[in-house]
Amino acid sequence: MPTNKRLLLTKKDHWVRPYFAKYKKLLGLVLFLGVLTFFCGSSLMFTSGYLISKSATHPINILLVYIPIVLTRAFGIGRPASRYVERLASHNWVLKMTSDIRLKLYRSVESRAMNAKAEFRSGDILGILAEDIEHIQNLYLRTIFPTIISWLLYIIIVVLFGLFSIPFALMMLLLMGILVFLLPGLSILVNQGKNYRRKEKRHVLYTNLTDSVLGVGDWQYSGRYQEFITTYNTAEAEVRKIDQEMNRYKRKQDLAIQFVFGLIVVALLIWTGHYFYGSKTGLNWIAAFTLAFFPLMDAFAPIAEGVAEVPLYEDSVQRLHRLPKPEKESAAKPIQLKGTGIQFDDVSFQFTEKSKSILHHFNLEIQAGETLAVLGKSGTGKTTLSKLLRGDLEPNSGRITLGAVPISELRTEIFTQIGVLNQSPHLFNTSILNNVRLGNLNASDEEVAEAIKQVGLDQLVASLPQGLNTVVEEGGKRFSGGEQQRIALARILLQNVPVVIIDEPTIGLDPITEKELLQTVFHVLQEKTVLWITHHLLGIEHADRVIFLENGQIEMAGSPQTLRAENQRFQQLYSLDSAE
């Protein structure tokens, strides 16, 4: 949507403008080379025109045209050479700038990584990466650089003609001003709304396409794949329609530019014919001055098209400015935790204002070194509880602390304090050694082997021909579910975090494997604070305390032994679980 708040290249712009100062020397070189390129091109045509005209008069000695010959060679070599170096310098400048922007974008999103899924859709980020940064890149290559270069040439040309004739210089000021100012301004007025609509529709197209591709299997299984194709084609057709409208205007604009250039060439012919009338070499200068202007078409013609996209760049900058500012790493202060106790203090949470409340004025204290089992029906908030603790979600009200420090203040430090063993830990298509070492990149091979031994995989690894260098394959397909969980557990041990969340890691495992895995897990984590999310009571004796969630509150709490001896509901649930 169009916006009245202008940020592009203003003092408030911290996405585009700062790089002018950061790479100002390279920017100056780019502008100098750009002007030099067109100077060499114009000078080449000037000397060539003079040389051809002079040679046609059959000079009695070649020395009379020797200087134009040398200059023609020099400018002929200088034009492509300066053009090549200018392209290298400008693209080097732009690549440095976009690299910085991408890094800044990553840090901006990463600073809100805990809430990324809640605040950003995959298609939004894809749209920024694919559209907005590309637009900002084009802003320099297609608009800023050509426009500044053309302005410099505009001033130089008018001043040079002013040395010959003030009236003609004023005429050139007017005619070239149409190319430099009038047509670009008119292009902005005509295409501003169309540019916004095209960008908005393309961004929606990116977002919807990303969502649809991620769920393409569901489209196919539901038999609605044709609906998906039709919807996408319709959205793409709307974008093409706007492109066609803009292309029609561009063709008219190009015709107007060529017409103005024609007027300038005619004006040059008339002025040079009058100015050099009566001179013996007059015809030579007429050809030289007229031909010299033709290469400048490449400098002035692209301005209107490039400037027309300024509103598009403005919209891209606006979208980038809506992202949170990345925090400066130097400003981060080390946080001192007072133990590993966890406190949920009057916490309430619901996903939207109209959705059901998941937790309602919820209070819970987990002592350091305690293993707490959290049970409840599906949808009662077990997994939500763990996400709130990790900072993946933020409570609507209340406070969650770890070691007396609010979770919201820990930010990226949360990863050094809390590890997660979930239902399907991701294993990468690399060796066991590398997969486990993800927990601590500085760990030695001996430390990795010790973690493997602690989780009971040492005999299995020893039986493999390549040992720790055995490739697990993508997603760990080479190993069983229980073995995958043990590899992930070894990773957590190597990470050496004081708090571990166990989120139903035994789902899909047979009872024997499940029992063995739970024994291993709680044996190696016995000195850590553990939040165990589970859906049934197998292995519940490993927990120090059990709570049941229902209606956003704790409906039952106590040690497994106490509940089994005194709580009738727990006894019924335990009997049902044992019968399974």
C-alpha cells in the first residue's frame, strides 16, 4: 500500500542510506568511472566525426589528422576499459551492500527468533529476500548510480556549451531537462500506483505459493490440486496484467525520449551550422559536435524507467523498517542466573483474542534438579507450557523466570541453558560424530565418544565399519527411532545445559524400546532440571513430581508414589496405562 511516510535516503533510513558513508570511497570511484565512460564514448564519436570529415577533404599530409587518429584510438580503448572497471566497481559496491543488508536482515529476524513463527510467515521472509533486497540492489544499479551520473553529465554539458553560446546552453538546459527531470517525474506520477499494486500482488503470490508448496501433499491427497493451480494462475494473471499496462506506458515513454533526442540532434545541427559558418573546417566541427551527443543517449534514456521504480524501492525500505532493529552484540551484557529453578507466575496464554485460553492465571514452581512430569489430554497446554519456557511463545500476561531471570531477557542465551529432546529430533546427512558435535562444536572426539557411551550407543557404534564416521543419512533413516533419540540425547549431553525439556520422545516406539530409552534418559539427566511432557504413565516412577493439566490449571499434583497410593483418579489412569 502507498505510504506518506518517506524513509528512503532520509536520516531515519537505517537500511539504505548508511552504506553511502560506509563505502563512500568506492561510491566515488563508481561515479567517476561512470562519467569517464560516457566522456570517452562521447569523445570517441567527437574525434571520429572530425577525423572522417577531415579525411574526406584529402589533407595533403597525414600529420594533419594524426592527433585525431591517436585520440580516436585512446578513447576507443578507454571507453570499454572504463566501462568494464565501472561495472566491476558498481557491482562490487552493490554486493557488499546487499551482503550487509542480508546479514542485518538475518540478525533482525534472529533477534526475534523466539517469536519468528508467530510474527513472520515463511512467505513474508521469502518475499523480503527475493523481492525487497533485489529491489534495493536495483535501486543503486538502475536508479541512484545512473541518475547521479546523468546529473553530472547534464551540468558538464551545459557548462561546456555555455563557453560557446549562452543562449544555446540555455536551450540545451531546457531540452535535456525534459529527459533528466520532466519525463522521470511524469513516470513516477503515472506508475506509482501500478508499482505498488504489482509489488503487493507479487508479495501475496510469494506468500501463498510458499504456504501451498509446503502443503502440496495435502492439496493432492484432498483431490484439490486443480484448485491450487487455478488459484495460483489467477493471481499470476493479475500480476501480468499490471506488467502489460506498465510496458505499454514504457513504449510510449521510449518514443517520447527518442523524439526529444531527435530535437536535440536537430538543434545541434542548426547551432553548429550557424556557429561555424564560414570557417574552413566548419563542416568537420558540425559532424564532431553532432556525433558526440549520440553516446549520451545511454546516459539519459534509462533515467525515467529507473526513477519510476522509486516508490517500489520506498515500499521495500518501509517493509524492512517494520522489522525489529537487531541488537548490537557489544551492548549485550552477560546474565547471571541464580540457580536453575523455574517459576511460572500468574501466566495466562491464548493464541488469539477469540481463541480458547490455554493457560489461565497459571502458577508453577520447578525446583533446581527436579524432574517434573506434565500430563493431560491433547490440547490442555502441555507443549504450550514447554514453548513458553523456551521463549518460543510469549505469555499474554504473567512472568516466567529461570534462575530468577525472566525468559524474555535471556533471548539467544536460552540455548545455553535449555535443551530439548522432542518427538522427532532432526539428524543431518553427515556422520554420527558431526551430528552429536552440534551440541558443542568445540568438543573433542573423545568427548563425543564419551557422550555416545553414556547414552548406550557405544557398542552399536563399535560394530559399524566406520564407527563414529558412519553417515546417519538424512533424517537419521539409517537408524531406528530409539537409536535416533539416543543420538539426539548424546547431543544434549555434549551441550551440557542445566535444564532439559523432554517432549514425548517415545511416541512410535515399541514398549520395550520405550522403557529402555526412558531408563537411559533419566539416568544420564539425573542431575539436571527436567520438564517431561508425556501422554501416558509408563516410566512415571522416574519423575520426582507429577502434575495434570486441565482447563488451563493444575488439577492434580504430587509425587508418583503419593498419587498412586492416595489419588483414585491417578490409580484409574495408571491401571488403564498398564493394561495397554
